[in-house]
Amino acid sequence: MSRSVSETVRLKDGTVLPRLGQGTWQMGEQPSKRAEELAALRRGVELGMNLIDTAEMYGDGRSEELVGEALRGIRDEVFLVSKVYPHNAGNGKLVSSCEASLKRLGTDHLDLYLLHWRGSVPLQETVEGMEALVASGKILRWGVSNLDTADMQELLSIPGGDHCAVNQVLYHLGSRGIEHELLPWLRGHQIPVMAYSPLAQAGALRKGLADNEAVQQIARSHGVTPLQVLLAWSIREADVLAIPKAGSPAHVEENAAARSLVLSEDELWQLEDAFPQPSWKVPLDMI
């Protein structure tokens, strides 16, 4: 049976995003790779992967600096995302952290600003700070990362908490815990998932993932790589977008090609059999 998959994901405010963006974790840290990484980010934008995700944590700001350099002259073409450390997510530090990120990125606003994970700062304080950043124009919208269902329920009980645009979480074929409870809850509240490490770091996060016979067989039948199968699986639903990292233009092109790979219902069942969804609540995976 054939399936069709939308190439975009829609936020609650109507903003349309590509199903496939670009992650930048561990990019910008090695000067010898800088030219190739800059070329990769620009090539991704050319191919329609115009959502770029970074964070103040990545390389102590070096990733943001790399992204800022890559976006010179094309900032308006990109949906730019960055993340704030939990210990900086309070009213006393949130503004200065955001401003520092904006300076490194060479822009006057972020399209989306995320709480990187939950720390000791009360969620109410973070929401109030995010809303103030929106009011000031420094960010256009905000969201969260690595929050599980109970955290999300608490977040939405706070005034303004329902303005949360996305939840960025670890999600790949070998890590499907969110499907049991968190993903259905997010769907019920129209909050898309932004999947980080959708390739499980080239399979390193789950032993045997890319070498699995079902993955290999599906790849052979489509004339694609196993990693492209994993990426196509991660963006098979209309409310999940993925942000794989690619450090070279060739790798970006390989990722982009996965958008045209539509897995059949039979193939999805093969992958389900090989890597089943958990039938019980499991702790949220994080890296």
C-alpha cells in the first residue's frame, strides 16, 4: 500500500516549516572543518532545509558563530532556532543569554527560542521571560526541549504556557519511547515534535540500527542508504520534523534526498517488528 507524506509541518500559529531542517551540534568546533561546514549549511538552505537549529551550549557559542557566518546575506530565508541553558532560563539571565546568542548569530531576532532542558528555574519564570522576549521582538516564538509529559502538563497550566510552539526531543527508530504517551499528548495540544539525532548519530546510539536486516533490505529495494531509511522513518508523520546534522554538502544532499523516500505500510510494519514501540511508559531519552 502506498502512502503520501507532507513535506511541511505547521505550527499552531500557522507558520509552515520544512519536515527536514539542519542540526548543528558539534559543528563550529574544529577550524579545519569550518569551510566545509559553512558550505553544508548554505547547501541545506538551497535545498529547502531552511530551518537551522543551534544552542548557546554547542561549542560554548562557536556553533552559533558558525551559523551566523553561514547566514550572512540569507538570514531572511532561514527559520532560526537556538536554545538557552536551563540555568540561564530565569528572568535575571534569560535576556542577556538571548542577546548574546543574537550577537553571535549576527541577527536581531530568533524565529524560535527553546528551553534546552528543564533545570531548577521554575517553569513559570521561564514562561514569563520568554513572553517578555516575544514582546520585545527579540524572539518571535518560544518552545521547549527534552520535556516529558508531566513537565508539559505543568507548562500548559501556567498562564502563557500554551504559547509553547514545539518540543524538541530525541527520537529515532531505536528510541521510540515518546510514542507511548508524550507524542499523543503533544498531538492533542497541536504541539509538533522536533526530532534531534534522528539518525541516532549514524546508528551509534543504538547498536545494530543501521545494520538491521529490515533496514538494509528496505534500503536495497529503494536504492538508498540505510541512514536515508532511518531519516525517512523519522519524518513519516505530519507533525514531526527532524534536524539531522551534516558536516559536508554531500551529506546534506543525502539527507535532503530522504524527503522523497516514502515508506510503504508493509515497510513500516517490517521496521515496527524489528524495533517495536514500547507498550509501557519509559523515561524520556536524552543525550
